[in-house]
Amino acid sequence: MDTIVLDCKGLKCPEPLTLLRNAIRKAEDGQIVELLSDDPVSLRDVPAFCKFMKHDLLRMPDDQHPNSFLVKKKA
């Protein structure tokens, strides 16, 4: 099962979250979606989305992976 990569750099809220939500819907259970977003609102939206929908947020952006979120789809 391949990781789905969404390059949303340059897009502003709500586009990165909308694209993430659509990708998660199409993904298989357990599949990982990597969202690349430089929109500062994503730092709030992605964790809230994962918590609300009960998906696993595996990574937030950091020095090694700037603008990269990893989300694992839960059943």
C-alpha cells in the first residue's frame, strides 16, 4: 500500500484540509497520507481533523520535515 502524497504548498485554508479529507475518504484502512502544506492554519486544522475523525496523526512539521503531515487512516 503506497503513501498518498498531497502537495498543497501555496494553497490556503480550506483547500489543504479539503484535499486531505477527500484523500482519506478514498484511502484504504491503514493507508498513510502525507500532506505537504505551508499554510499556517494547517497546524491547527490537521490535528483537529485527525482527532475528530479518529485518524492517527503520525507526524507534524518539524525541522527535518518542514510542511509535512503524516496521517494514517483508521477504519
